[in-house]
Amino acid sequence: MKIGIICGSQRVKSQTSKVGLYIQQTLNSQDVNTFLLDLGKQPLANFDDSFWYEKQGSLQTAWQPIAKELQSCDGFIVLTPDWHGMVPSCLKNFFLFSSAAEMANKPGLIVAISASVGGYLPVAELRISSYKNNRICWIPDHIIVRNVKLCMNDTNPPENQDDIYIRTRLQHSINLLTEYAKALSAVRNSQVADYKTYQYGM
């Protein structure tokens, strides 16, 4: 089992990155392999149509090592901060690069990050607009880490009841994600999907 973790903040040092590292450590402690892509530390250039027409161009050259890692993943955890009620542009840009080759019929868990009590609008945005062509399968569960500065810090025991709750709730959703990953492997192995003929979703 291998899970890709996409940290969708453009900041080099972010609360999103902090939570992403916590998730990676949690998965690794359960003998789950991980691939972590932090878009603040490893930014992608802005997508444009040269990606399609220049097979040896700079965009393809930068994307191919990431694509190879994504292709080897069985599922994904995508973290987004709440910026003015929106998903940051770097994460939207990531989904412009991604295709069915990397993500089709693999489960995804959305984890939204809020410094206060927001976070629900980026969840809705990802569910509406990010899956059409890459065919990622968002699972029904999602997580919103509110008041994130008080959660998932390097403290033992956790700092407060909200921190304890969100950690246990996150573990529940991770458990669901890994079961979805096992189940959806049957869909991928069936080869029923014809994404050469139907490359784009409707």
C-alpha cells in the first residue's frame, strides 16, 4: 500500500505542511508507504498548453518524476488551506497537470486546514472541480482541521480536547481511505475503463 500526500499550500513554512508531515508519520507508523509532495517546497510551474505539445519541454520534464510517484500510489490525501474560502492556485495548478494515468479510480481524502473555524468551502471546491479528467474518487469522508495552530503540534500528550478529537477522527478517515484503496484496485485491475477513447470527463 502506498498513499500520496499532496500539501497544497504555496507557503514554504505552512500549517498545511505541518499536518501533512503528521499524516505521513502516522501512515509510516502503520507500515504504509508514502509519497509526499509539498507544493510550497516543490512548486510546479504554471500549467500551459506547451505541456501537451512539447513532450521534452520544461513542464513535462518537471512533471514526469512526480507522475511516476503518483502512478505508484494506491490512494491520495490532499491537503488544502482555506485562503479566502478558496483552494490556493498551486493546488488547482497541480490538478491541471494530473491525469487519469496518475489518479483514475484511486480514492482521495480531502483534508482542509483553517486557522480559525473555516475550511468547508475548499472541500466543496475540490469536490466540484478537481476530478473531471483525472478521475480521482473522493471518498465521502473529509477532515477539516480548525484552529490548526493548536492541533498536531509536537506535544505529548496532545494539547487539548479538540486536538485529541481531530487526531482520532483523522485516523478513522485514514482507515477508511486504505480500505477504499484495496477495494478500488479491483476496478483498476478490471481494465474496464477506456480512457484512450474517453480521455475527458463530461
